Amino acid sequence: MSLLEIDGVTKRFGGLVAVDDVSFDVNRGEIVGLIGPNGSGKSTVFNCIMSIYKVTDGSIHFDENDITDHQTHEVVNSGLSRVSQESNPITAMSVAGNIQLFTLPNSLFSLRGGASEAEIYEYAARVDIEDKLQEMPDELPHADIRRLEIAKALATEPDLLLLDEPFAGMNQAEITELAETFRAFSEAGITMVIVDHNMGGLMDLVDRAVVLNNGEKLMEGTPDEVTSDERVQKAYLGT
Ligand code: ADP
Ligand code: MG
């Protein structure tokens, strides 16, 4: 069985069908790309997986458990974590404090016992911000704020990490470095789904990609199959 199974998921907002009967699986150890033009439903799929949105129809299984109607903190505790498209660090706390928050008992996000300083350092080091632990988030450049968001997600010890537009706003050197970071996560046993609105560098990184358009799954396949697909090219030219 796959680690994550999305089965016929539909999400409506009033009359708008943001996600329309989408199904795909993610196998343990894979890096899967979830791509599509802006507004195609990518972030909504992530919000449904995390139970931030309640699905209108369909089901989501993680590690063979039906998590469709679970609370978000239960989804996180079962081994899923999401880096959202928008960064939302607590500006009154240091980088270390922001990471620590995601490991505390009674936190919405985790039932773990809270992390030691050495563990916080380790989460930061995995995204190369270990020398910035005492800085305040609003002193950091954009790429480091994004790295902090990823460190927060790591602090819940996910088996599956959902990354929403992690490369947005980064320069080419930062993109290349972050892709290396994700390869290291993969070697450490973390399965990943990475959202991007263009195909760019993502196709060098992923094993497989799922393409959304207007809320529907257009196709899925290997990077070669996706980039050479006429429907995909048309969907991208049409925006
Ligand atoms: P993507 O991440 O692919 O750019 P989204 O999932 O953010 O796309 O959005 C898909 C569609 O759903 C868009 O038309 C968007 O306006 C709509 N949508 C997303 N979230 C909400 C919401 N909370 N309320 C109403 N409409 C929403
Ligand atoms: Mg989005």
C-alpha cells in the first residue's frame, strides 16, 4: 500500500470547485511534484490533506489509516507536516524559539515532549540556518525565513513532508542549494510532495509529477512524460 492515498477528493467553496475528483498516491521514499498553473488547486489539495479544509467528497489515507476527518494536530502527530506557501514566523521570538514551539507538549502541532537545544540545532542545521538561531525572523533574508519554515516542519519529525512553493522568491543559487537539502531529506527517509506552479528545476528533483489544471488532475507521470505531454504544454500556455 502507498504511504499517502488521495482518492476522489473534491473541495468546493460555494459554487467554485477548487479541487475536482482528484486521486493520486505517494509511495514511501518518493519525491513527487504537484504542479499546475496558479489557481489550479494545489494548495487546496495540501489543505485538505492536513484537514485545514474539510473535503467535500473523497478520502485520504496515510500509512493505511483513514485521516480524512482527523483534526490537524492528529494528522501532524501521525507523521505528516506541511510548509505553507506563506511564511508565518512569530516575529517576537528568535529562530530557535520558533522551531522549539513546534516540539512543545500541548502545542497544537505536536504532542512530543519538547526538544533539547541540540535537537533544535540539528533541525536548523538540516536547512543551513544553525548559525542564525539567536536572530529574530524579521532580521532574516527571504530565503532564510523559508528555511526556518522548513525547520519548523522538520521539528514535528514527519515521515511525509508537503512543501508548498518552497522555491518561490529564491535566486538560482538558493534554488540549487535547497534542492540539495531536499535530496538529503530523502536520503534520511523523508517522503516529499513538492508544489510548484512551474516545472522549472522541479523536474530534476522529482521521481514523478502529478499535474493539476482547473482543479482536475490532467495527468501524472515521470518528469519526461510530463514535460513532453501536449495537454500539459497547452495548460501552461493557456495561462
Ligand atoms: P493553487 O495553489 O494551485 O494556486 P489554490 O488551491 O490556492 O490554487 O486555489 C484553487 C482555487 O480555489 C482558486 O480559484 C482559489 O481562489 C480558490 N480557493 C482557495 N482557497 C479558497 C478559500 N478558502 N475560499 C474560497 N476559494 C478558495
Ligand atoms: Mg498555491
